[in-house]
Amino acid sequence: MIEGKIVYFPSPGTANTDHVLRIARERADELGIGTILVASTEGTTALKAVEVFRGKKVVAISHHVGYKEPNAFEWSAENVKKFEDMGGILLTTSHAFFGLSRAVKQKWNTYIFEEMVTNTLRLFGEGMKVVCEIAMMAADAGLARTDEEVISIGGTGRGADTAVVLRPVNLRDFFDLKVREILCKPHF
């Protein structure tokens, strides 16, 4: 039997970011985990993470170019440079759960499989959907191994409010994805 501790935040969002990073760093050190995945829309959370996780591989997964408007990237050039200068790795790619599904939804106003999966994961909070999604995106890019546990950090809107231990899988193996430990999440 394994006993663990889950920290529940009273509400989702940015106010939890520093706590999430501290909790995740402590658990990464306890388990000897060397790869940290962190969702970061504009780079703010990634910059905090690369500082907190010095000595570990920090991969920031951003929105893809054109997410909000054509040809636009949400990270400033300054944040990209700072993050990479501190040793972080930036992954900018399409969302694992919303590639063609989003196009189908926008064109024909219908939901398909990926939308059902994301809405099911959101039963546990937006951050839970994010931590699963970025793990597959990082695995597909070769930035997270599928035979090693990682810490995956995500959130609701901006900042971080959810952290888990999981073993990434490639998108094609989605149903083999297992969240091993929930470290923290909002209490809804």
C-alpha cells in the first residue's frame, strides 16, 4: 500500500502557481524525477518553473502559433530567450486533443471523440486535461520518454494549479496513459 498527500487549492488559477511548483519540486526530488513538463501560454509560468527546477530538464509546452489569431505566437521574444538561456526547452505544437477535432467543430458545429475525452478529463479540473495533453505532446516530440515518470504541471487559464506524476505515452497510445499520483489540484 502507498499513502500519499494531495494538496487541494480553494480555487483554480494563477494564485496557486508558486505552491504548485514547490510541491512538484519536492516530489520530483523524492522520486528522482528529472523531467518536468509545464504548460505555459505566455512564458510566465515556464520562467518560474525553470528557476525552481534548476538542474532538471524543464520542457515548456505552449499554444501553437495561430492559436488566438493567424501567425501570432503568445510568448514574447524576450520570454523565449530568457527561458532558453536558463536551459529550458520550448515546445510549440498543436494541441494533442484539438487538432482536426477543432476544425470539425468549427466547420460543422459538432463534437467528436477528442472533445468527449477532454470534457471527461475536465471532470477533475481543467488542469487535469492539460497535464495529460502536454505529456503526450512532449512524448510525440521526443522531449519526454515513455519509459520514465515525469512531473506534469498545468492549470486553469493562466498559471499552474495542477501537478501530477505520470508516465507519458505517445498520442496513438492514449488509453495506456496512467496518472500515477495527483500532487495538487483545485478543490471545486
